Amino acid sequence: MRNQSRNNVQKENSKTMIMYIGGTILIIAMLALIVFLITDLFNTNDTKVSKVNNEKISSIMQEGENSTTVSTQMGKTVEESNNQLKENVENTTVSEVVKQPTTATTKKEQKKEEKKEENKPINTVEEQKKEEAVIENKANLTFAKPVEGEITKEFAKDTLLYSETLEEWTTHYGVDIKADKTTIVKSSADGTVKSIKTDPRYGITVIIEHANGYQTLYANLLTAEFVKVGEAVKQGQTIGTVGTTATFEIADGAHLHFEIKKEDENVDPSLYIE
């Protein structure tokens, strides 16, 4: 009896084991099937995507070929057209910059001009007087050179020149014009003879008064017998001859010492004579 019970228990255990094993195998098979189906699904999608990508690439390449063909038919490739467009843009930009300078460039140029004006040397009082004298002379009188020749000694009212006769540095209120002895001296402008005298320094001297407060002085003359005091003279009229009567300039040889005064103040004759 006991043996039969044991056999029955063993049979039941065997059946249970078989059921567990069969169920496990079935589950494994189902899992394998599910994995297979999922894998197949992914492979199918990849194939479709790859096919679509290949079709797109082919389409793009075809469009590029068509574009190149069209551009070539018009005489230029796409690259040539792009290069031409870039060149036109650059040329237009450069042209516009040249025609219309930027505000920064304009301001920079303006600053340069202002700096030039700041660095411009300020005229001395003497230079300003010279400029004013030239302007005033052009508006009033024209003085001619009283004798042809080289100016050997300049006007030096505010500076000093060396005197060969005095052997020292001194002022010089006129210009010395080199000329041979007996050379004719002419009136520099229309006027009236104010005086004829023998000056202890400048020898025989003639002074002529002109309009607008001007006077001219002719010194170191040999003679002044061609005119008389109070006589009205014209520009270019003979008033004397060149000599060597100026004791203060005897070492300088024959020449005409010529001065111009404006309101009794000496001015530089070289700024007035033409």
C-alpha cells in the first residue's frame, strides 16, 4: 500500500516537472519569436530609410547637374556667376566709399586741417606790417624802381647789418641799389619835390612827397640839378644821377640809397617797387 502511494507521488511530481519544463520552453520560444519579429521590423525600416536617402541624394545630384547645364547654356557656370556677383558687390562698395567718405574720414581730415592751422607759424609784427603795406600799396600807389641794378643792401629797420664804412653793426632804413656813377635816377612815382639837400651822412639827397602820406628819398647822388623844390614830377622823370657822396656808405661804392616812408615811418621799399 505504501509503495503504491509513493509511486503515485512520484508520478505527480514527474507530471509537474514536465509541465514546468514545457512551460519554460514555450516561453523561451515565444520570446525568441518576439525578438525575431522586432529585429525584422527594424531591418525593414532601415532599408526604407536608406532607400529614401539614396533617392534624395540622386535627386539633389540631378538638380545640380540641371542647374549647371542651365547656367552653362547662359554662358556661365554657377561658380562663375557667384564670383561675378561677389566682384560686382566689392566694386560697388569701393566706389561708394570713394564717392561718399564716411563721417569718421571727414572728421579725421577736419582734425588734420585744424592741426595745420594750429601749427602754422604766427607772423611777427614786422611781417604783418609788410603784408599790410603790400596790400595798402596795391590799393593806392605803384612805385617804380628808381634805377636799374642789384639790391646790395636790404632794408633793416628792426635788425642790424654790418657797415663796411663804419665797421660796426647798424640799422638800414632803405635799400642800396648798385649802379655805375652818373647813372640816371628817376622818380619812383608821381609827386612833388619836397627838398633837395646835402645830408652829412647820405650826401646829396632828394625827397619827393606823394599821395596818401608817402615820401621817397634818393640819396648818395652825384647831382640833383634836374629838379627844384616844389616842382611836380611824374613817375619815371629824371631827378638826378648816381654818385658817391654818402660818407656813411663810402666804402660801398657807387649806388643809390633809396627809402620809402608812410606817414613819416620807414617801410621796406622792396615790398613796394615793381
